[in-house]
Amino acid sequence: MPMEGQTFGTNADGSTNNAYCAYCFADGAFTKECTMEEMIDFCAPMMPENTGGQMTEAQAREMMAEFYPTLKRWK
């Protein structure tokens, strides 16, 4: 998720966690415990609507499969 203008996640002490968005990380823990593949299955169907139809679900899955392994959570 692009972090520009987004609410960042929070650490257990309430401080901001700049590595994760609030949808993924709150109060020092991930909001959803899942595998990378399960996260792709959860996120990809929302992309066509969230991109104004500029990205298909298949394109989103492909992009996520390339990008997610580079994220701190999935390394």
C-alpha cells in the first residue's frame, strides 16, 4: 500500500510505526496473521475498484507476487 497520506501503524507503546500501515499493523502486532499468499488472496480482489478499473485482479496478483517478497514482513 502506498504510504503517502496514509495512517501509519502503531507500536505497542502507541508510537508510530513507519514500516506498516494501520490496516496491517496496530498496537505492536499484525492485524491479520496470514501467509503472503493469503494476503494476496485478500487484497487482489479489491484492486480493480481501488484503482478505478485501471488494474485487473490478475494484474494485481502478478504485481503483488513480485512486490510482496520485498517487504519487511515477508522477507
